[in-house]
Amino acid sequence: MIGIFDSGLGGLTAYKELHALLPAGDFVYFGDTGRVPYGSRSREILTRYARQDIRFLLRQGADVILAACGTVSSVVLDDIKSEFSIPLFGVVDASVNAALAATKNEKIGVIGTGATISSGAFAKKIAAANPHAAVTSIACPLFVPLVENGYIGRGCTVTREVAADYLAPLRDEGIDTLILGCTHFPIIADIIGDLLPGVTLVNSGAAAAAEVAAVCGKTSGSGSASFFVSDSPVNFDTVARVFLGGETIRAQKVDIEAY
């Protein structure tokens, strides 16, 4: 069983891709909606949250886990991997590889939460792989709450105005590739793409999902999917249904502090 966790809805971008790649796979998803956003948390708090999220998924039977959260992947995942005996994946390496393969002018943008951008994880790995690449990193802290509250439509003026402000420096730098370093961000990819025409968008959730699928290979499960959240599931179910193209989601609330 493949476990996926995120601070909220964003990890559904990885689930959607993984489900398409492994339709017979069994999945368990946890969205920490009661403690979202992760992007403003300290390393100490993020470490505690990540451990609890992983322990919960292990209890559900996961034998492979994807931290479909740019913040956890950037800030704490490498530090805690050795504590667990199963494969743990993040979103940074796969996204960096995809961006380096896509760029033509070696000008790459990265957007993420405040914690992700402060960590410098994406920029450091890009520089290690290609010292000639120019990286422009921008924190976009309002994107996660906008997505979590359903402001995701292409015509949403609020999200579009916020995005225009955040993305202007990237346009000015002439980037040709942009890593969406938080898995919430692909949910508003239409808006981002409209504001950065001609720029290749790297969906971190999809990139990581492809990496996990390649390792897992063909699966022979029942094609089941269970969803859990740490707060009321009503809003999660509503937004998830829109993003997943009408798929009915009935998430269950759990007490994540018990793990």
C-alpha cells in the first residue's frame, strides 16, 4: 500500500498522478487539515508533524510513503528517513531533475512556502547538478490558504491578483521553467500558467509520483483509496471532488496527535 501525506489538499496532485500510473494500487492519504499550513512552522514542529503523519500511515498498512509536501521534503525529510524501515520519498529530487531536463536557457524559478524557500533545498540541488543554472526563488505564503479555502478557479480574481504580484519577479528574470515547489500549487496551475506564458511548469506532485511509480513497478492491489484528515472533512471533500474531476471523496477525521 502506498501512503501519501501533506498538510492538506496539495498531496492530491501526487495521488491523482499515482492513481493514473498505478490504477490497481492501494492508497491511503492523510491531509493534516487541522494544522495547515506547514510552511510557517519551525523545524522542530515540522519534525514532530512529519513523524506523526508517517506513523499514522504505517498504522494503516503503508509500505511505501510519499511526503507529498514541499515543506516537509525540503526541511526535515532527510533528517528522519533513517528512523523508518520503509522507503520514504519526497518531492525535491524528482522536481529538480524534471526542471533541469526541461530548461533551455538555464533560468529556473522555484515557488514554495516560506519554509521551503528559506531552506534553499531546491536551489542547492539545482546548483549541485548544474552550476551554470540561474535560480530565482519566491515564497508564496498565501497560495496554500487560498487553495484550502477553494479559491482555485481559473477566473478567481483574488487568487489571480495575488499570483500576479508573486510571479512578477520571475517574469522579469526571464525564466523558462518554474518548479511548483508546494504540491498545493498545481491546483492553481491554470492561473500561474496564464501569468507566465511559455514557461514550463514542473508539477512537484506529479514528478514525485512518477518516481514512486517507477520504484513500485506494477502493483496487484484492489485499487482502493482511503482518505483521512485531522479536521472536519467537509471542505476537503468539496475541493477534492472539484480537483479530481468529480470523484467522490469521503474522508474520515482522525486524531493525529495520538500517533
